[in-house]
Amino acid sequence: MSAARSMAMDGPETDAEVEAVLAEFDGDVRRAIRALLDDIAALAEDRAGGRNFLKAYGHLELVR
């Protein structure tokens, strides 16, 4: 992991995100990790299958 990526993962926002995930699973760390791993696997499967969110919704205009 790059130093910049490592620094980006630190901080109160990231801590709050971690706490939110744990709260979603009632503090059960194993369930939270399993859910995150399942999400990563689903994203990898989508990518391998050629499905692309941007292609599917490419007609939508980016709003800033």
C-alpha cells in the first residue's frame, strides 16, 4: 500500500465509517468482515463479467 493511500485511510472520517459498519452488524466483527468480503467478491465478479456501472448509466449527466 502506498504511503498516500495509507494516510488517506487514517482519520476521523475513516474511523466513523468503520464504526458505522460495525454498528450495522451489531458489533459482530466477523459478520462485518464477511459482508465486506462478499461485497468485494461481487464487485470483482461484476468486473470480470464485463458489467460496468458507467456503461449501464452512461446516459446520466454528472451533477457536481
